[in-house]
Amino acid sequence: MREITVIQTKKETGRPWERVSNIEWKRKGDKTVSLKLLPEQQYQEWLGFGGAFTEAAAFNWSQLSEANKEAIINAYFNKETGLGYNLGRTAIHSSDFALGNYTYVEDEDVNLESFNIEREQKYVLPFIKEAESEAKETLTILASPWSPPAWMKTNGEMNHGGKLIEKYREAWANYYVKYIKAMEAEGVPIWGISVQNEPEATQVWDSCIYTAEEERDFVKNFLGPIMEKNGLGDKKIIIWDHNRDVIVERATTVLSDPEAAKYVWGTGNHWYVSEEFENLSKVHEAFPDKHLLFTEGCIEGGVKLGAWHTGERYARNIIGDMNNWLEGFIDWNLVLDMQGGPNHVGNYCDAPIIADTEKDEVHFNSSYYYIGHFSKFIKPGAKRIAHETELADVSLVAFKNEDKSIAVVLLNETEANKETSIELEGEGMDLAIPARSITTVVFN
């Protein structure tokens, strides 16, 4: 008989990760079962959780006292007391969450002879290295560009969209190679790259537009072959890196071409605009040999200290995507300031951890604790398992870890308390699910 651990975070008390006592097994049939776990039916393997080492996040972290810097690193990357993050994301030069537009080369350096990542040595690289020291492992890092250098683009600037000029496609592909090799020379291996952050969005910040056909052809004729030629064929290439609404159309155009698809590891998705989680399953069903990774999501519109719905949005999206073949989750900024920046065009957002750099204080949002209900108990290498449920208005997902433990996460966004009985391997347990709460049950 397995040991049961129940952890709850509920709006009523606001106290995170409370252990629930007096949970016992009972004979199957003592009460109607409304949730049955089926560990013999398994699906995708889980890669892990993480966040983005933007220049803004790294800058905020650098402005704090040593004690608070250590507290943040521990909160995210410690495997016992923190969230146990093992994934990360970096920007290939500037994103909107940078202190300004910047690149790694001088103007019109087609041969990239001036290429250097010296700017990242100031804030980003120290942040990553501290994280890896705390995690006691090399992080799995995805690197994404927001825009090519201005001189490579049709609009002559990094912001406001524009497109990559065709004659610079080879130089731009070589830019990724230079970045990977430069980061690895600094002791930070890059696991993979996405072709373009949000390739369908003309933003007031760093952005660049690709049609599906343009992304396909760039991967097929330039990025894929040039990565291989430079000994980087083992690096993962992720397409789309944008919202779920048209993920099926984008993936279909690129992955239906075998000459492009052979270079592509999988498809990245964001949560903005759409919660059509089923679109991920459509991509998986069409291309079951490819992978799905959540590459970005945040709460828009600035900081929302103390808000509860922000954590619920994280949990709802994580559960929805997990149940549709997602393999990993990368949050956006790790640490933002009290305004939700810095952001060089004023696109302020929220983050799980907010730093008051003037008062040297650190605030933890509900999103931080909600993420922990997953990341602390669903470990890399876990496999999603099937479940049958009669629970109304409760979202849930279940995984079996490599150590044979089973973790099920239940989200109740309603104002009503819920009751359920969970069956696993012929044994049962009763569980109260409070209103506006998240619950993780672990069977060891």
C-alpha cells in the first residue's frame, strides 16, 4: 500500500504548500469513485520546468543584496526547497525585456567578424551560472532570437516587425552558430534554438515576420544545413514559438516537408490569445515523432502583487497543455521589478517573483506557488498517465515518476468546495478540494 502525501494551496488562507493530515486509504467501494488513476496507460515523457534568463531579469537580480540574490536562486533552482527548475531560455541578443536594442555585431558585418557576446557577461551569464550551481546540473537551455540585426531586415530596424532580407539568410543562420559556440565557450551549453520568437507578430519591440513557408525554407535551406555543417546537428530546432491559435497550420506547413522536418525537433507554443489546448494534440497526432514545448507565457499588464487569478492561469494552462502532449514548460521572466520591467518599450508584465530593488525586498506571487504544485512533484523523466474522472469543474493531470511515485494535480477555480474519491491500484482515498485551490496528491 502506497504512502499518501497531500499538499494544498488555497485562496482562503493564502498559505502555500500546506500538508493535509488524516488522509488514509480505504477499501475500494466504500464510496463512489469519481477519479480513477490508470498508471499502466502512459503517454509523453516530461522534460521539466524552467524560466527565461532575460537581461531584465538578470539585471534585477544583480541589483539585490547577496542574501536576496541567493534566496531567488534557491527558490527557483534548489531541488529540495525550491521549484527544482532544470530548463531555461535565453534571448539571442535583445528582446523587449532587455535594457535596450542590441546585437553582437557591428553594422553590416556579413562575415560576422566582429561577433562577441560581451554584453551577456555583465548580467545574464552570472545569473545562469549561479542557477546551475544551485541546481547542481547543467540546465537545458533554449535560445531564441526576437529579431535579426537591423541591417539584415527589410524595415531597417529591430523593432516593428519587418522581414529577414533574403541575401542575409546565410549570415543569419551563421549567427545562431556563433551564439551557441560563444555561450559554450563561456561554460553554458545551449540545448536548442527556436527559429524566431513569435514570427507572426509585428510588435513595437524586437520582432521579425516569417510566413510558414518562409520559416520552412529558412530551416530547410539555411539553418538546418549550416548547423550540421558546423558540428551542431545535435542541437534541437524548434519552430513556431508562438500562440496555440494557428499552431496546427504552422506545424503542418513546416513538418509536412520531409527536407525541413528532418532538422526540426518540435514545435513551441505560447499561451497568449488562445487556450485551445486541443490544438497541441492535433499537432501530435499529425506528427507523433515530433515534440511539443511551452516556450513562453506571462501575465500581461504589469505587476499584480497578491492576485490569485494569476496562479490559476498558470495551473490551468499547464494542465491543459500537459493533457495534450506537452513535454516541458518554460515560464517567461524569472524576476521583474515593481513596475514589471525593465522593458525598453514599456511592455510591462508580471512574474512569479518580483523584486523591489530600491527597498531590497523580494515578493512571491501566487504563480510561484502554483508552479511549485507541478515542478516539485512531477520530475524530469516522468510520464503522463491516463485517468478517468467524473469531477465537474476541476482540472487535473497525473504523472508517474521514474521512482514509481505518482503525482496528481487538481485545480479548482470555482467558489465551491468539491469532494472526490480517488482510486489507484485497487485502493481508494477521499479528498476534499477547497474552493479556489490547487492540490497535489503524491502516492509513494
